[in-house]
Amino acid sequence: VQAFAAHDEL
Amino acid sequence: MNFFRLLGDLSHLASIFILLHKIQTTRSCRGISFKTQVLYVVVFVTRYLDLLTFQFHSIYNTVMKLFFIGSSIYILYLMRVRFRPTNDPSIDTFRIEYLLGPCAVLSLIFNYGYTWLEIPWSFSIFLESVAILPQLFMLQRTGEAETITTHYIAALGAYRALYIPNWIFRYFTEDNGVDAIAVVAGIVQTALYVDFGWIYFTKVLQGQKFELPA
């Protein structure tokens, strides 16, 4: 899976 | 940050304060699943490992993460030490290994990279989606709940529900694509609250006690 990720959500 | 996410996060914060208020005013953790609370600690610790990298998003983000980790551990302390006699493990019987195992497997299959941050992150997303199950299972077994406990669960459900319009909003206003893992797990998680939410709206908010139909 492509790296989405800011992971900026809690 | 948008309106739905902010409201969702505030609802999440509120749920924790409601839970602390319930435990401290009734001086009891009766009706609260210790297993669900353990799962939330695991969820927060595995998701917020990025705190260790100091890859900074915002003060808001960092403060909230520290608060969620700290408060969830504090709740375990309240349940296991401070108000231990009021905790009845005999009705908190959901087998959490049936949640932990599959979530671990899922995180190894679906993740955004085989790294020490991404796999625990993915694991925490899957685990959060089912972490409320021991609590709902306990409710099912006892068939009733204190009103304040239902407010706690309802605030958690509202937090999850609000993340859905947040993602829709982000889809149209940002250019980052879709966080498929978070969205799919989030929809599953929200769905788990539907049954509870129905009784909460039709009974508790009408001033009645939370009681499941026999």
C-alpha cells in the first residue's frame, strides 16, 4: 500500500 | 483541521472527562470494562510512537496525544488500585486475545510501510475499531447501565461518527487521497455504536434508564 500518511489525525 | 474533526476530538476529550467524573463522583468503576480501558492504552501507545521521533505536527496534536496516553493510564490506575474493590472482573469476560491477534495479523497485511512506526500505527487503528466491544459486551450481559456510563459511551460514539464527515470534507478540500485504513476501520468502528446509539437516543435522552429489552 502506498504511504498515505501524514498521520496528522488523532 | 476542520469543524468535524475538532468537534470529534472535543467529543473524545469529553468522553474521558465524563468517565473520570463518573469514577470520582460515584467512587466506583462499576459498569466500566477494564479490558476496554486496557485496549485504549494499547491503542494510544502504539499509535503515538511518533512522539518519540519529534516529527512535530502542531502543539494541539502533541498535547492531545500526551493527554490521551496519560489519562488512559490514569484510568487504569483508578480501576486497578484506587477503586479496585468496585471493579467486578466476573462480568468483564470478553476474550481480548480474539481482538489483539486478528488486529496484529491485519496490521501486517494492511499498512503504509513495514517500519516500526507504520505497523504499530496500523495495528492501533484496527484495535481502536473494536476496543469498545468488551464494554458493549458487558452492557449486554448486565442489561442496564448507569446514565453517566451511557453518556461516556455516547460521547465516544459521537467522536467516531464525526470523523466520517471529517474524511468526506478532507477528500474534497485536500489533495492527499484517502487514508483507506483509517476510513475503513473508522466506518466499522462507528457501525458498532449504532445499536447502542439507538437505545441512547430513544431511552436515555428521553429521561429513561438505559435498559436493554429482555
